[in-house]
Amino acid sequence: MALVMDAAALTDFLEREFPEVSGEFTILRVGVDSITVQLNTGARHLRPGGTVSGPSMFGLADVAMYLAVLAQIGPVALAVTTNCSIDFMRKPAAGVPVVAEARVLKLGRTLAVGDVLLRSGEAGPIVARASLTYAIPPKKDGVK
């Protein structure tokens, strides 16, 4: 399947539709069935002990998969997470961005299934793994 949205289009969409997370994420790469997204970590993402919190890592995994799906289907704001399972495997390094590598494993008319690996830095160790399913709303009269 061909890409419908590139990094610039996805970034514009995120800023327009979800201004509350503007600046939280940086899209590093977009491929045909994958995307790499960085969480721009700050003090609000940390938990005691100086590590990135679980909810912040969950949010990164969810956003990365959402963007991977949108890269293939276009700007469908109402596509939603229907399932997510995440395994936290090790503590991310302090002061290092968390980077998600999301892959779309199956893209159907109504559901998309994928997985996400979260790393401490781009080449660092895997700190979490997630499996997600997204519901894609039906198109109505050409409206997305």
C-alpha cells in the first residue's frame, strides 16, 4: 500500500486536530507500513526515580500506531484505539528520549492491527512492547 500522508502532513494533522499534544512528539521517519516517533520528554513525563512514566510510554505507543495507520488511510480523526496491551520490560535511561517504532501488521476496512517497540533512544535497548488494534470508522458520503 502507498503512503497517503508523509511526516509533514501527519505533523500538521496532529497539531490541528490535537493541539493539546502539540510539541509532545516528533515524527522521525515514515515508511510504507511503519513509522518512528519520538516522545519529547520533559519533567511532566517523569516519575519518581527520574524515569519516564508508564502512562507517557503508553501515550507514545498509542500515538505512534495512530499515525502509522493514518499514514496509510489519510486524515481520519475518528479512528480510535479498541485494544492495547503493553509490556514494560526495563527502565528507560534518564535524560534520553523514548522512541517508538510502530508497524502496521494488518490494515482492513474497519480494523488495523499493529505492534510498537519502544526504545531508550533510537538505537537503545527495548524498554516496552505494545500490541494495538484501531477501529476505522466507515466513510460516509466522502467524509472522513
